Amino acid sequence: MKKAFDVVVAGAGPAGIAAAVTAAAQHRRVALVDDNQRPGGQIWRSGASLPRPARVWLSRLEASAVEHLSGTRIFDHPAPGVLCAEWNETAMELHYEKLVFATGARELFLPFPGWTLPNVMGAGGLDAMVRGGLPVAGKRVVVAGTGPLLLAVAAHLAARGAKIVAICEQAPFARLAKFAAQMSRYPGKLLQGLAYRLAARHSRLYCGCWPISASGSTALESLTLRQGNRTWSVACDYLACGFHLVPNLELAELLGCRIQDGFVAVDDLQQTSVANVYCAGEPTGIGGVEMALVEGQIAGLAASGSAEAARKLIPQRRRMLGFVDALRRTCALNPELRRPAADTTLVCRCEDVPFGTLREHTSWRDAKLHTRCGMGPCQGRICGAAAEFLFGWGPDAVRPPIFPALVSSLAAESTNPNKSMEDA
């Protein structure tokens, strides 16, 4: 199956929706590609109580001429202007003149003894399951890690009847206080944070604190926390843990985009280092929904040939960059997190590779070849980011397919006349 568009947008979160709707408004043929069945990404989940901006943009998407290719996963970029994808077990070839990718981010998990126990989850993961119907009323929950997501998750779980035992932020109090003072320049975000804290006001917030072990016979029963020289245990039913976010860069790296300081480098018009390719949202820097929407509009306008209109939004984006920098500094991880409590602590849970074994190796490639770390079902999406923080290892060059694909799809790609023998 082949489809051709003026603009293809990869990722249907806030940035992708904004890019697709904006480009379509410029009378361009636009496709919005996402592997989920419904638009909204991780932040605007279907069935949740959506904020007004989400309802507005989703309504604009529904009323637009954008072709929404839901349940479609891009796995290769065999030639300029061509993407290979799968939809409903069918190979699809997407041809584009301009590409905008807004592939979002995922949570960073850092290993500690017991982190693989049932009911130890990512903060966003537990939040998503509760939004999907998981009952947590009366359950004891610890929310731990770093970043503004912790307060948001604690507030939502408390509203669903969970007992938030503790909110553990690894950043020290002084850094958080400085961040809060800077938020006076972003009153909307300040009010949002205060509302979250008010919703979870019955739970105690610990600064400079993180989990060091979890225990339980068949599922999580208790958690040991550390704050400075003090350690103590708390009984809990769930741990929602996430050490901020890492961008999804697989497609960016496959395209050959320049990566700088862990994010996709873009110019004022969201143009990457690759001609006709733009990027918006979390892959360019963790900045929240408002930032993603502005970047998406800039990218959509620029990709559709309306650069002058896009430039009018640049000052708005620049004002938001201060928040991105402040958040990055605040959430910088404590070096003590690089020392799990035991060499037997699993880092790669797909292939059961412990910390002590990985410590014997010198690079991500060396570890993969000798231990199969990163070669399991998640393909390094969990352990790869953890290993980068723990050992300073950079990722390998990305090779297709960047997501699992059917043999029939790979076979269809091999007959692509756009693909050279050298690439094949």
C-alpha cells in the first residue's frame, strides 16, 4: 500500500496534533501517523477528564482534512521522502515532501533491588492504568522520582481515593525552592503546580529522597527510602516511580538528525539538520504541553510553506525556553543514584542482566554483545537510558527496523525500487 502526502506528521500527541491541524489549514495534504488507536498521546488520553486545550485541539483535528492513520507504526526510512510503516499487519509506504516528527518521550527508570516486583510501576504508567479503570481506592501509594509529573500523578491518584503515603522528590529542597521562585514568570504553571499540591495535601513531600529497595513475597509490600543519611521503610501497595523523561529519538537517529545534549537540534522554525524534516515537542526538550503546542504550530506552518506566519510564534517559544532550562537544572539526577544497593540488582529485566555484570564492560555495544543487555522485547528502551545514566554509555547507531515488524513487511520493503542495493 502506498500513500503520498505533502506533509507527514509522526506522533499524535499535542505537538503532532498542532502540527497536523496547522499544516492542513494551509491547504496541504496531511497525514497524522500514530501507533495508538486514538489521538492525544500519553498526556491527552482518551477517556480521561481532558483539559480545555485538549478538547479544543482534538475538535480541530476531527474537523480538519487531516488523514489520521491510527494504529500505524513507522519502522524504517529507506530513502529521502519515504517512510515504511505497518497498519493492521499490512505494509505501508508513506511518501512525503515534508516530515514533522513529534515522537514524545518516555519515563526514565533507574534500577534498585525489587524494582521488578509486581505493582512497582512508572508514575505515568500507574496513572494511565488508573485512568483506564484500575481501582486504587484505599490503596497505599508512594510516588517517587523527579519532575512535575510526580505531583500531577499524586493529585490524580488521591482524587481516585488512593492514600498517598509519600511523595519523594530526589532533587534537594534548595533547588526546588529556586525553581518555585522562577515560576513567577510562568503563572499558569505555578497555579497548576499549586493545584496539584493542594489535591495531594494530605501526603508528605520529602525532598532529596528516593527509593533504595522494594520488597514483597509475590507483589510489592514495603519500600525502603533514603533521605541523606536516614533510611526507613514504609508499607505500600503501589510504587509510582519515574526519574523524569527521556525523548524518543529512534526515528530522529534513523533519519540522521543531529542530536545535541540528548535532544534533537532544531532552528527557530523547528527545522532539523536534515532537509525537509522538522521536529516538535519533547524530542527537542522537555517543556510540557504549552511548549509542545507552540512548537507543533511552528513546525506545521514551516513545513507547509508559511514561514512568515511561523516566525510570529517564535517569541512565544523563546519565552518558554526559560522554563525548559529551569526544569532541566532542577531535575538533574543526584550522582548517588548511580550506585544501586547491590551488584545483583537487575538493570535489563528482559534478559536478566544485573548491575555487577554490566560494570565489567566498557560500552553499550560491548555489553550487548556479551550479555544481551538491550536485546530483549523492549529493545533497550528501558535499560538503555538507565545504562546511559549509570555508566555514561552512548547508544549505538540505530538500525531498521526501529520497532518490531512482520517479515512480510520487511520483504515488501526489500522490493522497494527507491532503496539502493547498498542500503539493502
